[in-house]
Amino acid sequence: MGQNKKVRPIVIPLHFGANTEGIQLGAKHIVDYLKDYILLPEIEISQTVEDAHLRNLATVLATNALLATATASIYKAGEFPLIIGGDHSVALGSISAIAASEDNLGVIWVDAHGDMNTSKTSDSGNIHGMILAALLGEGDKRLVDLYQAKIKIQKENVIIFGVRDLDEKEELTINRLNVKYFSYEYIKKVGLAEALREVDVYFKRKIEKLHISIDLDSLDPDIIPGVSVPVEDGFTKDDVRKITTHLFTNFEISSCDIVEYNPLLDKKDKTLDFLLELVEQVTQLV
């Protein structure tokens, strides 16, 4: 649904949610190709005591608080926030900001991973794998209450799309909350067009606006290698083009994330080129 809004890219090179070198370097590869962007800093805060179950929590919280403030200001000004990460923990700031203005916000999480861990279930302690859970009110209260002390997204307003690497414990959380998810295996079985039709049916009359959060590791790493947590198989570039076009055509899109670009792991700028193509596609669709 074309909105004719101005797209405002927000580049945020946060990497401490993933604790993988290279993600913080993405911004300098991207900004030369963008117009009217905002570049936010990664706010690194040293912690006297580090919690192995919530690695770099203070840095993730501070950086996301800044992002949420910027995103909310842009959204309230009538522009379209396009958040370019950075690891997927940046979605805590972007979605919390939009949810402050939209009571019945939907989220589609296009990702190889569920990101439904908490500090009690995560083996790594990396916060980028806890973000969707936190947005649903699960896990550490400091993550859950970022920007506003409330649950940001209702569990029936979320779809995880394309997941192909779920931890056993996070799968238990997904099932307990009855969060809707489409595994990559299921999408491949029924076909992308049918899966997207089911997305339409599921969200129909439930949500008013939809936030799209695209992790580049949702794509096949043979095609898009510049990601920190690659998982075998995955979407093609054309799949993601079709997903994006379909969502913009059938829903009112509030905002969008594109995350987890890691230039240190890229090959011949394949990932950078596709990221920039996605930015252009979103800009044309808004």
C-alpha cells in the first residue's frame, strides 16, 4: 500500500548484541550509497561485572535507547524509518519506538533464527537471539521495558517467517506462547505464494500496521555470505524481493529493519549489493 512517505534510513552499526567482529564496520560500506540518512553511534559502555547470560547488556540497552528515540521522532514526523543494522538486537529499539505510537502493531520476523531465547535459555548469552522474546514480554525486564515499560507486541500479532534453526528451548517458548511461525521447510513444501497467502489470512483484521524485520541470514549463505550466523539453505534473492513486494502491497507498513550485514564475511560485495537493492526496493514501495 503506497504511502508516499519520505524514507529516512537510520544506520546503526551495533555489533555487541551478536559479539561478532565485522558487523560494526558495515556502516562505512553503506552510507556512501544512501541519501538523507542518519548515522547513529554504537554506545559502548564498559561493565564492571559482565553477565555471561546477557553479554554487553549495558551497551545494547544504551544504543537501542538512542535508536528508539531517533526512530520515534522520525515516525512522528511522518517519515518512514528504515533501520539498517547492525545485529538484530537493533530491532528492540526500532520496534519499541513504533509500538509506542501503534497499539496494535504487527511484526513479521524474516530470519533463519527465532530470536526467542531469554537469558535463562540462551547457550551463548548473545542478546540478538533474545530480541523477539523481549518484545513479547519474555526475559530480562531491562530488555522488555526498553523505551516504555510495557509489552511491545502481542503474541498473536507476530509471525516468524523462514526459520530453519531453532534451539530446543526457544521452540518450547514459541509453543508455550503459541507464536505463529513458518519454517523454511514448510514454505518450501507449500510454495512461497501459498505461505504468503497464509500470512495474509493470519494477520487479517488482527493488525493495523506491520513492521518488517529482515535478517540477511534468512537467505542462503551461498548467495548472501556476509552474515555472522549463516545457516545452510534459505531464501533466494528473488524470494526476498517477492516477500517484500507482497507485504507492501497487502499491508500498511510502518517501518522496516535490514540487519546482520557483516562486510568481513562478504565475498565480492554480494551481500552489500543485495542490501542496497533491498533499500532501493523499500524506497520505491513506500
